[in-house]
Amino acid sequence: MRVSELRPTTGESADITTDAGRAWLTERYRRPAGGYVRLNMVTTLTGAAVGGDGTSDSITSPTDRTILGMIRRDAEIVVVGAESVRAEGYVVPRTAALAIVSRAGRLDGHRLDPAAAGRVLLVVPSTVAPEAPAGVDVVHAGPGPDLSPAEIVSALRARGFSRLVCEGGPTLGSAFASAGLIDEYCITVAPRITPVERPLLSIGGDGELAVTGALMDEAGFSYLRLRPVDPASRG
């Protein structure tokens, strides 16, 4: 599968089925040293976060899955909502820890690989005392019954995780976006129109983003990297 770079306007392209092509793509998604919060999600042209099967699997692509692996390898921990864990049938990433955010402390539907013990965190409010399976570390965030994105990030960073990637779903992704905590949006746009039962992001405010990277593959999928624009920088 050949992927072409549209922005920056280098005109470069690479076959990402080769070692050289994968290295080329990895370089575009590598973040500098230091902590960050990324959002990595996929959407259709109509803004849907899931396809007809109720999951993102039906709107993804081989290139998207390759990029997903690269983003996870650059991160230290993947943050995802419990609802998405149940809907998507999440498994623990091979190269990063997994933080499951749940207000109720439920882990039903999660397929925990025994080999991943010690790499799964259940992030819950301080008022919840869940019965987590063996190998799952319970992390209490915030003083009250709710979980704010800032409290989630703070609790994970207190555990030594500074390079975070939020994979949603739409509810958690929207909360992170609304809180202004995302340093970089990595958004895959599928060339499909679908009913929008679950929009990618639902936020109340308005924020300007700058496109720092744009790729397109031969199947017509677009891969965008965007960063928030500081209003002060516009003079």
C-alpha cells in the first residue's frame, strides 16, 4: 500500500509494506521527547465514529491499523473508555499499558490476556471500590464521583505515564477535547458516508486547529495530524 504526503508539501510517498516505507511513516508520527496527550480516532465523511456494525473496525483500513500501532509504540499508555472496551472488544496493546476509564468500575467485556497482567489500569472515581480482576491495577482519580480529563491525566502521570494516547470512544474523546488537554489530534478520515449515530466529537466550544501533517493512501483514506492554535499566536 502506497501512502503519499500532502502536507508538508514534500511530494514524497512510500510503500508501507516495506521496512523502508514503515520507517518513513514512523518518522512522521514520532513525537519529540517529553510528555503529551494525543487523540487518535477514525471517522467517516459524515462525522460518524463507528460504522454499521457499531464499531470502528468497519470504517478503518490496513494503513490506519499500521498507524495505530506506530502511535501506540510512541506512547506509554493507551486511554480508553469502558464503553468502547465493551463495544470494540479491546485487547491490551503489545507495546503500551492500557488505562480503562470507568465511572462505575465495570470491566465486563474486557478480554484480559493473562500475559498482560500489570499493564492494565482501571481508572475510577475515588468514591468507587471496584472488584478488579487479578493483574488489574485500580487507580483512583479525583475527589468526587465524576472523572474529569484533567484528573485522569494527573492520576496517570502520578503513576509515571507521561506519553498518553486517548483512543476514545466519542464520549471520552469529546471530554478530552472540551477540556483543552489534547496536544495533537491524529484523525483518520474514511472515504465513506454513513449514518451518524455516534459523532466523532461533540463539544460545546470552538477551537482552531492547524494541520501539521496530511497523508493519503491509494484507497482514499486521509490521515491528518492537527494541533491546537494558541489564540495569542495569531497576534
